[in-house]
Amino acid sequence: MRNAEFQGRVVCRTTPAFTLRIPHSAFRTRMVTSLPLTPVLVGPTAVGKTAVVTAWAECESITVVSADARQVYRGLDIGTAKPSRSLLARVPHLGLDVVDPGERYSAGRFARDAAQWLAQIRDAGRQSVVVGGTGLYIRALAEGLFHEPPLDPVRRERLRAWTADLTPARLAHWAARLDRRFAGGGRQRAGRAVEVALLTGRGLSWWQEHARETGAMRPWYIQLTLPREALQRRIAERVDAMLAGGLLDEIRRVLAAGVAADAPGLDGVGYREVAAMLAGRLPARELREAIVVATRRYAKRQETWFRNQLRDARGGMRDAGGVWTLDASEAPEVLAHRIGERWHAVTQPASRIPHPGS
């Protein structure tokens, strides 16, 4: 980063012109600390994030910004565990039903949209809470976007034609080989990692670290966790509820509308397995177990990501080492009460100046 430079003269005639160099990081730090502190509730799928923020909303005028890469798709409701209409009537959510299945929606686009949503919530006099399990979305919003290097369009199209013939596992393999810090994810993220690495000579993680702008909020991270057995039990219960609630019919409707089975939105856990069953590649009797296993693996990747990637480099929740971890085994109402009390302690600390007459 280049230093910012200011040129000027002092009043004394004998003093020559001078140049004052101020590190660019100083401006960045000042900008970041002026950003609003925002609660960010994270955790693996099925851990209970929605239940906790709903309970918190009983005591606060909360609007949720959803940071879920699958809930952005219209018509994909059951398999993404979107909040019900009755819940949305009580607790407003932004970030749902943004694009149609088949359309790409990147972390960068989310960060730009979410920055506007946060401003709208502030203007309305409500408390924003970012809730989700898509780590890249949250990091882009909290730490800022990065300037993606220019990519040759012709070579990019040729590369995309090559990656289109690769299986998701093979594409992820290449992404990890080309970028040792590749954090995993779906086909879209792996393909982008391969493109950037091959067309620029540097991994996507390098660009994300060295060409980053300022984020749109100061995160106050609350991470929900569960013992492995408890989380696996909740995952199995959720899969059963999805199948009983019409997951197969939901996917049939989307496919009948002309959306490809491996299109963005349908390439996620649950939809991928149902699409394979409908195509005859997976026996119907094995569908439930396939979704459960895939969801467990996805939850494990989420937990690994949050454990390794969340940080408090920009004035987040310093009093808890950057991330406040809560055991979600407790009732949502209990957790919400604890979060609310601590939030008010952080944002409205008691004055140390004695009141008159005390």
C-alpha cells in the first residue's frame, strides 16, 4: 500500500516545504472504527440461529440481514429452510429471494447489497442483525471486497468450458491444488478459484488478502455451537421435515421451469441429492441418508471455516477474544436473553462518572 502524502508550508519563512507521510492503514483504521457495530450471529446449518434471533426480536426491533448463499434464490424455500411467512411477518428479513435459480450471486454482490440493507435498517431506526452460515458472505461484508484482477475474457471462456466437464469433486481438487488456502464451497466458488489462479498466476486467497477494501460494518460475532451428536440429531430432524414438507415437489417445479439440475442454487446440499435421484443416479431408498451425510459434511466445513477465519482485527467484540461462542443446547429464549444483555452492556456501557448526589 502506498502512503498518503500531504504537502504544506509552515509560517516561518526559513522553513522549507515539507512532506508528511501518513500510513494508509491509519486512514483505514479510522474509517473502520467509525462504522456501526453490528451483531453477527453465525454457526453451522441446523444449529438454531433463526430460533435464537426470533427470540431476541421479542425484545428488540430487529431486522435480519440473511447471509445465506442459498436463501437468496426464489422458489427454493424448503431445502434452504427459509423462515416461514408468519415468522417474516413478525421479524423482517432482507437478503431472501434476491435472484432466480440459475443466476450467479457472488459474495461481492452480497456485500454491496447488504451494505445498502444495513443503511436502510439504520434509517428506519431498527437494529440490524446479520444471521447466516455462509462465511464468505460475512467476511466480504465485514472485511470488505477485494479488487479482482482483470481476466482475459477469451481465456476465461475457454477455461469455463473445460471446468464445465469436471465433476464437483474434481473441480474442488484443482481449486485446492492451485490455491492452498482454498476454503472449500460449491462448484461456483471452486470454479472461480481455478479461474483466478490460472489466469493471474496467484491464488484467489492472495488477492482477497492483498487487494481488500474496507468493510461495511464492525462485526460483533456470536457463534452458536452444539456437541456433535446433538447437531447431527438436529440435522436428521431437519432433513425429515424437509422431505415431509415437499422437497421433491419443490425441485420438480424448478426443473420443470427449465433450470438445469447443476445450476447455481440447485448445486447445494439437498437439492443436489434429489436431482440425482430424479435423474436415476441415486436410489430413492438412499435419498434421506445421502442428504443427511452431505449436510453433516457441510456443517463440519462451516464449523472449520468459522473457527479459522473469524477474527477481530477491526474493533469487533474485543472483550471475548473476537468471537463469543455459545452452546446452543440451551433454549433459544435463554440464549436471546444473554445476547441481549451483553449487547446492551457493549453498546451502552454504564458511566464511570458518579451522578450528582451519589
